[in-house]
Amino acid sequence: MSLNIAIIPARGGSKRLPDKNIKILAGKPLIVWTIEAALESRLFDLVVVSTDSQVIADVAIKSGAIVPYLRPAALASDTSTTNDVVRHMVEWIESNHDVVSQVTLLQPTSPLRDANDIKEAMTVYENKEAQSIISVCALEHPLQYCNRLPENLSMNGFIPITSNQRSQDLEPYYRVNGAIYIFNRKYVGSLSDIYSQRSFAYIMDKVKSVDIDDEFDFKMAEFIVSAYKNN
């Protein structure tokens, strides 16, 4: 039997927001939001957390995830890549459990992505017979209103005449929001290749697309949780 697994990467170190992955958001550690969403979706044979921190590991296990090991030092530095972390975890699972057919990468810094989002993304994966699904959201501001600035800060030609329209009349653009990545086993070790012909988007609401990197992002997530809880 091949396995459909969810991997939640959660390194202990965070320079911009110390102890980010276990910082309390609306009463529970940040990583718990993602663990609960993965478990609630009931889609996965294994929900595993990859971390170098015993504190994070303890929180994850208490919340129902599996932490099979603490990351080796080579995978716990600032230069470690998600690609390497995923490959290491999949290889461990295949050595100790069974072959993996499909991986869903769920970053704990996207706490407002819920079980329903994961299930809907998986439905897109299945219906389109995709090789990968990447979650996106609409840009908060039109891309057509963006440009580079020269050294003298001149705004001459900053917005081309063709883009000088009402925002609602401009073609929408989307950005990867970092919340959900679903991909076939063949991409393990080469995650940069997931943007391929058989790759499709799962569009998420921008309210759910907060990606926490610093204190401002965290405060935004707190505000959204509070605002929507009271509605």
C-alpha cells in the first residue's frame, strides 16, 4: 500500500519572529493550527512534522502529529532548503513504513488555511489528474500599479498608459500564498519542478492567505481570527 502523507516543516530558529512556530495565536501554538487542519481533513495516512526542536516536537506530538526524529544539524541551518527537508522525511518514511505516492506540504506559517481548503485543493488535484497543486490568492493590489524605481526616484512612465485604469478594470494577477502544496512522489528531491504542465492552482481567499514571517504578519493573523470569530 502506498502512502498519502502530509509534511509540516517547522524549524526551531526564527530570526524575525523568535519561536514563531510555537507562538500562541488565539490560544494555541501556531503549528497546532496546521496540525489540526491536516488531521481534520482525514485525507492522510500520516501527518508528520519535521523539526530540529524538541519543544516543537513535544507540542506537535501532543496535538496528534507524528515526529519520527529530530532533524540532523545539516537540515536545521538557515541555508537548509524545504526540498532537502521533504526528501529526508520521505526517504525515512519509505525506509520505515511503506512507499509514498503523494505528498502535501503544509507550512505552519499559514495558520488560517483550514481542513476545508486542504480537501478542496485535493479535489482539484484528483479532478484534474494533476501532478501538483499550488495554493494561490489574488494580489492585494494590481500588479499593473507596480514598477521599479530609478535612483532619482522619478515617476516618469511608472504606470504605462494602458494600465492607468480603475483597479476593477484591470486583469487580475495571483501570487503563491505558501499554504498548500500537493505533489506526486516524483517531485521529491526536485520541488522546483512542480510548476509544470500538469500543475494547477487552488485559489484561496486572501483573508486565509496570511503567511507569518514577522511580528506584523502575526498581528494581522490575530486581528483576522478575532474579527471573524466575532462575526
